Amino acid sequence: DSGVTQTPKHLITATGQRVTLRCSPRSGDLSVYWYQQSLDQGLQFLIQYYNGEERAKGNILERFSAQQFPDLHSELNLSSLELGDSALYFCASSDSPQAFEAFFGQGTRLTVV
Amino acid sequence: AQSVTQLDSQVPVFEEAPVELRCNYSSSVSVYLFWYVQYPNQGLQLLLKYLSGSTLVKGINGFEAEFNKSQTSFHLRKPSVHISDTAEYFCAVTRRSGGYQKVTFGTGTKLQVIP
């Protein structure tokens, strides 16, 4: 158990809908990362937050957004969903933005139908 | 920009045989290198990392990797694999940029250990 909690574990939704994925980092970790893992794209870095502030952006679509709350949990919002958004979404946390010894959650599997 | 290439998408190997999973990177600046393992239906777990110092890095579960700057490689090795090593392995590279990490993962190598 990495200490990173992601909910829900599975999500099935229709195209055009909006979903919110939630991540609770390890106790004491200030940095949260979001990743998308799909068969055709592999593991793609989406976005990083540190202590509530956005620190780095990767290949995140404009339809996607994220935030980190004062209690350090993070949410990834995916809107206007398309079939191609079906993927495994991982959250990871670390204790600083400089040290990428990150701890990954078990992921949320999103299926868009 | 930085990139990571994992040359083999799948590697079958017999139990108790040695294995090497290859990783090459490119970057115009100094990098830190990592190997992660992903077991089925789980998240990624750090195997080992190279930040500085000795180029031979030892990790968990008997794995080790050697940083070769001239060949821009960071290959992962294990002298004798077990069935439980069956998983997908990801090489990752990070560089410092504006005080935060930019992380790039390879496409992964699926290690299949054959009894």
C-alpha cells in the first residue's frame, strides 16, 4: 500500500459527460501528480501541483483541469468526454517538487462509452 | 526536450535466468533516472533511482541498473528472475526545470517470466 488513495476505482460514463477523479496523497506529501495511461499513448504526465499551486503541465487537454485543495487532496476534472479518454488515470504524490521519488495510487479506470 | 526509449516492448525469459531491460534517454541537460515496476492492476512502484554518485544503482527485489553517460543508457538487470517479477517496467527521466520536475516515462517493457 503506497498510502495514496484514489477514488473511484472504476468509472463508466457516456461521451459528452463530465467526471471528477479524486486523489488523497500520502500523509505529509505536498506534491501531487496526475498521469494518464492508455494502450496507445503509454504513460503520459498531465499536471503537477505543489501545496495548492500548479507547478508543471504536461500533455493535458483543455477539456481537463485539476486542482489541489488546502487539505492537499486533489481532483482531476474531465469534461466533454470522448471515447479516446478511456484510460487508467494515476495520481502520485511526493514530499517535494524536486524529488521524484513518487508514490502512486492504484488508479481510476475510466471507460467512456 | 528529453525523451526515453525502451527498446523492447516485451521480454520473455525463463525463471532463474538473467534479464536485462534496456533504456536509453536523450536530454540536453543533466538528468535523474528511475525505474518503476507496475504489477497487474496496480500503480507504479519505484524500483531504483540514479541521482548522482556511483553509476551502479541497486534497488529492491534484487534489481540493479547502471548509468552510462557516454551511451545515455540506464539498463535494468537482474541475475536470476522469479515468476513474481512478471510485470511491466518503466524507465523514467526527470530534469530540473524552473524548480520543479519535468518527468518523461518510457513506453514500458513487459517482462514475462516463464516457469
